[in-house]
Amino acid sequence: MITAVIIDDEIKKANYLKGIIEKSIGEVVLKGIATNAEEGIKLILKEQPGLVFLDIELQTSTGFDLLNQIKEINFSVIFTTAHEHYALKAIKFAALDFLLKPIDEDELKIAVNKAIKQQNESSVNKNIEVLISNLNKKDNQKKIAISTNTGIIVLEIKDIIYCKADGPYTKIYSSTGELLSSTHLKEFENLLVEFGFFRIHKSYLVNLTEIRKYKKSEDAHVIVSNGHRVDVSDKKKDELISKLSTQVIFVH
């Protein structure tokens, strides 16, 4: 069980979410609804919920502004929004959940179960810290919260050397070590491609700045900064060369 509040400036949509929760989500005990950031902060401080359903856009402010004003965040957050926009990527980098309106009941159940798990693992603060930090930093300073079987690990994006598919999981190789994430490689590709990462093979996503050598041959591969050899698929050779330009040494 987990207590929750809803913060949404559209009362009809807040009541719609309330109805789904009370009808189908028995694990959630709803403690109240607020329709703006100021009321939301008061409601959170009063009820001390374990979960907050937080609309991204709140009249003249945002859900992010609200979080910035709370000194100690010890609750999980599920963002709600009617729009696909840039902020959703920031939420994904923090390994947080969002629900697009109108909210789907099955997606809501999945998000709630994840929030309950986060509470049990005491990983809530890390996720929110990554979100707030990334919203205020340049691209080369951003961090990513990575879900593992032991909790959340936070890495700076620039420290990731490459990612390797391992069935439904992903092995992350960074300058600080290795870890196994419960997230699929495709999800990492979607998040990291704009930060200089390239899918050179169905099993590998590489930080282009970490490539030290590229061997062009039938068994084409790159050598990355930690000394590992990473294969390059035939169909990715030309595109990789184009992206690398003069960045690496080409070995014939």
C-alpha cells in the first residue's frame, strides 16, 4: 500500500485519475487533490505521501518548479501530461515515470508498481536529484539514473564508454566500472544518441568520443578507451566513418 496525492491544474482530469485509482488501483490510498503548485506543496507537507501524481504544466509554473521548492523529497513521483515534449526525455534520464493523458489504466498500474518498488529500495532521492540537476546543466554535464537489480546507479553521461545488449538487459561499461541495467539497449539508444552515441552493431552502442582506433576489414571493429574491442556491423561501417571523420586512427 502507498498513500498518494494528485497535483493537476485541470480538475476534471484530476478527478478522472482519482476515479481510476479508486476503482482499479487498490494499492493506492488517495489523500487529496491540489490544482496549483502552492496548494500542492501544502498538500505534500501536510499528508507526507509516498507517491505524487504531478502534472508537468501547472498554470504559471511547472511540476519541476514545485519539486525545486521542497527541501526533502521522500516520495515517488509519476508525472502526468497531455503533451509530448522535451521534458519527457529529462524524466526518462532520471528513471522516473510519466503518463500521457488520457491516462491508460494498465500503464497506470505499471507505474504505481514501480513507484512502490522505489519506495522499498529507498532510491527516490537519487531519481529526483538527477532530474533537477539535468534541468539546470549543459549537455556535457548531464547525468543518467540507471536501474539495476540492486537499485539506482547514477553516472555522468560523458563517463559511459559503451553499452552492450545482454538479452533484455544492458551491460554498461564506464570509466568508473561495469554494471548491468534492467533496461533494454534500444531505450539507451533513444536517450543517448543526441549526446554523441552511435549504434555500431545490433548489440553495441558506443560513445564516439571514447573510440581510439577503427579497423576496416571483414571483421571490422573499434578499440575503445578501456581497451575493449567492439564489433562493427557491415551496414554501419560507412556511417561510422562519416561520424568519426578525423577523430580516430584508421588501421587498414
